[in-house]
Amino acid sequence: MLRNNNDKVIARMAAKSLKNNRRKSMVMLVAVLLSSFMIFSVITVGTTYFKLQRVQNIRMSGADMDAIMYGITDEQMQKCEENPDVEAAGIAAIAGYAVSTEADDTIDVGFVWADDTYWNKMARPAREWVKGRYPEKVNEVMVTEEALEECGLSGLAVGDSFSMVYSDESGKHDAEFTISGIWDGYGAKEIFYVSEDFYKQSGKELSNVNSGRYYIDFNKRFMTAKEQEAFTESMNLEKQQNLFFVADYGEGIRITAAMIGIILITCLCAYLLIYTIMYLSVSGNIRYYGLLQTVGMTGRQVYRFVQRQMGMIGIAGTAGGLITGGAVSFLIVPSIARSLSGYTAIEGSVDVSFHPAAVILTVVVTALTVYIGSRKPAKLATSVSPVDALRYRRAASGKRGCKNTGKGSITLRMAKQQIFGDRKKYAVVVLSLAASLSVFLCMTTLLES
């Protein structure tokens, strides 16, 4: 059969066919719209959740880190530096505590020495502003307004001096300190940061669990429980040493797996619905697709005709799903993110993580779902010849031949024949129902948990 250049005609026919079958087209359109909406929403909620968890951990701990070790030896520090999974490691060691000032003798402020890695890299995301510089001399301190207020020294600025009685390993001392800098942000604020020379003369040791604090930041986004256990064992911790990972560092894998599971179930539901409707539509219009070939359509053009219909539905449904998902993301996702992450450490509005990759991934996954769901029905339409179309007689059952009418209720026999006559269709319908119930169960479980 000669191929006619009727691409424009195919496009008009596809649009007219969708218009004439409004109910089926609307059901498939809604299926695609909901699928793209669900995929986009799940990705947006998931990425926003991870972003908020990271921000919350930074602000609660005062540093961007994944684990903290109480007490650290030189050998353990060397192992961390040589470990390819460790991106950065910093020290924030307790050097003593304040006892009293001229204004207050009931103060509760600690002295902490932070090395360059901790102060300039790990603690930087938790700071909002800094005036001055980090202490370099023994009598210099970096303070916060809260720490000054706790000591009864409110109103002091960079360059001012004050007297204080403090305690370290060797006992109590009366000294005069100069404020080298003031900072504000998140984390522990009622502390005075001191210089390395001050820590060395305090008599404290990093190996002591009451003093040494070793913060570790891994280059892995997530770490399984086995990997955490293996790293802990590699450190050869002593009896009093402890290594703690942040609460959500191992949960990310399970949350990501749950997100992928919801997306797959959503795609499965959309695929089954599109496949069922298209299969039944093509099966019921065998004559129509056969006659199309008699007027000049090739099998390839018939295939394109069916795919053009699904392409129109896919574009409209995906666009509608992205618009709906975008609107919902900026209205509802912040509330969901707060409830999921325990957003207590962060004040102000929730910034929704809206990334172009989420849109691209939604479009690609939805397009694949639509294509795979309509591929086999399109091939069925292509395989119909004009002769087969003229001889086509729709049967209630996929099997040929005669069989006894049987005994019993005619209604029950007819129902049984309709249900089990075509076992393939029956399996698809049951699978669709099971997948829909699975999505409903997942969403209700997520909301109630």
C-alpha cells in the first residue's frame, strides 16, 4: 500500500476522535494529570523535607556536621583525615567555664576553643553575622550578646575589656579579657570562644570526653546503619568515648525509598488505567482502524494516529499536573513539611525546594508512563487489516467454539462469562484496583504517621 502524506489529517482526526470520545478522553486526561501532580508533589515534598532537615540540624547543633565524637585521640584524628568518606572534621573543645564577674556571681557560661576547620567552615552556615575576628591571644574572647547578658556585661562592644573569674583544670583564676569579636546565629550562644593558646594552658586534653568534641562531616548524603557501625568500629573507641550520628542521617535512605515506591505505584496506576481504556477502545473499534487503511493509511500511520491521541492527552495532562502541583507546593507543602520534619528550630516561612530537575523528571516519567501504556493498544490497531475488519465480530469471550449453557441462574452465568471470558482484561482490572488501594493506603498511612 502506498503511503499518503496525511500527517495534518492524522492530527485533525486524532483531535476529533478525542472530542467524540469525551468520557474516555477525560478519564485518561485526569489519570495523566493526577500522575504528574503526584510525582511532582512527592519530589517537591521530599526535596523540601531533606533541605529543612539539613537546615534544622545545622541550626540546632550550630555546625554543618553528620556526627560528633566525645573525646578524640591523635590516632583517631589521623584515621578521620585519611578516610575518603570524611569531607571535613573540626574541633570544638571545652576549655573551662566562667565563675563570676563584678556584676554577677551566678553565671553559667562556658569557654570553648574552635579550630580553623570548625569555625571557618563547619560553623559558618549557622552564623548570621560576625563583627571583629576570632581570638588569637590568650586574653581575647569571641562573645555573643546572650553570653554578655548572662554575665551582666550587656552593652560591651568589640575592643572592650572586662574582668572575670573562671575555672579550668588547675583551679580558679582571676583575669581580664578583651572582646575580639561578637557573633550571632544558631546553636549554643552562652559560650565564650577562646584562642588555642588559652586552651593549651587550661590543662584540658582532647582525649578527655569532658573536653574534646570532634565534629565530622561526611561526603555522603546518606549513610546506612551498617556503614555507621563500620565507621564507629574503625575508630576503636575507648570505654568512655562515644560517637553519635545526627538523627536523620540514616533515615534518608528509607525516606528516599518510600518516595520512589509512591512514584512507582502512581505510575503503575496511570499505566493500568491508560492501557485498559485504550485496549478496550481499540478492541471495540477494529472495523474503524481497518477501514482507515482502506482509505490510504499505512500501519505506521495508524500507529501514529493512536499515539498522537495519547500525545495530546499526555501534554495537556502533564501541563495541568505541573501547574496544579506548583500551586499546591507553595500553598500546602510548607505546612506538610513543618509537620513531617518537626520544624521547631527554624523560624519564619518555609522555602519550598523548587528545582527544574523536578519538572524535567516529572515530564520524563509521565511521558514514559503514557507511552508504555498506549504502546500495545497502538500495535493492536496497527495489526488490523481491512479484511480482518470486515470479518470482525465482537465476542463476549476471548475463546472460540461452542460450549454448554450450563445450569443455574442465567444472570450469574452471564456475569461469570463477562468477568472470566477474557482473563487478560480481568487481570488488568484487578491489578488496577489493587494498585489504587495501595496508593490510598500509602497516603493515609503517611498522613496518620
